[in-house]
Amino acid sequence: MKKKIKLLALVLLATVSVAMAQTTKPKWAEMKTFHSYMSSTFHPAEDGDFGPLKKFKDSLLDAAELWQASPIPSDFKPVETKAALEKLVTECRAIKKAVKAGMADAELFKMITRAHDTFHTITGECRKADD
């Protein structure tokens, strides 16, 4: 009897695990990495601190390029996501160039804000509707 209960428990656990795996949205590690750089540069810039943006300009671009090169998960619209990632990389490349050129903080803020908006376009509008 105990063996039957254990077997039933294992079958139930396996069934629940499979069901959860099928309903869990795919994770996109590259998006998470980019978000860490975006949040650590954009939010200080909102408060007038451009030090992190200037320090992490290379990492911001690198993370955007890695994100762009990664496979798009099934819960994102592929055409829209690809276009938005291209835009984001272009924006991050421009930020890096602007920082190196010593552009004024007010202009850098406009640039990081555009990149931040593009990030939110990808994480919001590029997602497929839940079924």
C-alpha cells in the first residue's frame, strides 16, 4: 500500500511539474541583464546623477547587443521585438558616443530616456497577448 501511495505521489508531482512548466513564461536572461544596466543608469540620471551612465556606457551597449543577438522567446512578437532591439542598440551606441564626446547632461538625459522608453516598448508592447 505504501508503494502505491508513493507512486501516486510521484505521478501527481510529475504531472503538476509538467503543467507548471507549460504555463510558465519563458525567461529571457539577456533582457534581465540589460534591465540591470538600464535601471542603474537611467534612475540616477533622473535625479541628476550622470556618473553611472558615464561609467557604464560600454556595459549598457554590450548588454543591448547581447540581448539583440539572443533568441526571442515565444511570448514575444518576433518582428516587432527584432525592430525594437535594433532601435535600442542604435540608441545605446549613440549614448556611448555622446558620453565619449562630452555631451551635456541634458542631452544625455534625453538620450537615455529614449532608450528607456524603447526598453519598455520591448517589455510591454512587443509581448504577445496572454492566451
